[in-house]
Amino acid sequence: NGMGLGVFVDDTPVVHIRWQMNKHFLGLKNTLSTGLLRANKQGFITEYESDENWQAKTTLAYKDSSYEKLNQILSIARPYNFRQKMIVNGISLYEYSNEKGEQKLDFFPFKT
């Protein structure tokens, strides 16, 4: 279930959809964390740390946002109902760089 929009204050505002934490999200978080910690120990990835403050969220604006544009960003999002129940059928892995922007690396479907 969606819980509305949130904003993390950082160098640029991070606008995100907040999701209600439930046993399914917690299970997903724990499974992903275990796999990422293992991959980190094996050297496949670097600098991953388990985050006790992990939030179930979907980021809508991050590096491409600014505090000067925050009101405009929120005005665009305001008409949408972010408190709906959503069905998630998978998770996508993206890579971001300033040179190439955002690139989808993979999609992992969930079993239904």
C-alpha cells in the first residue's frame, strides 16, 4: 500500500513514493541484503552495507531535481493518488552515471 509522497533532504531533494512496510517487503529487503552482502564479500560488488534505516520507497526524482524546482515537481505529482494498493510483479536493477544517465541492467520477475 502506498503511503503518499516523501522528500529526503540531501544535496538535491529526493522525492519518493512511500510504501507501507509489511512482511512481504521486509522479506524482500532481507533476501536482497543477504545476497548483496554475499556478493560484496566475494568481490562482485563493492561498498555495500546493510542499512538498518532502509525504507520501502520508489524514487521519483533525485539527481535531476533541485530545491528551486521542488514546488513544481510536487505540483505535477499532486493530482495522483499515491495511497493506492499496488501489485509489484518484479524488480528492476538500474545503473546511473553522469555520462550515460540511467540504464536498465536487468529485471527480476516475482513468482505469482
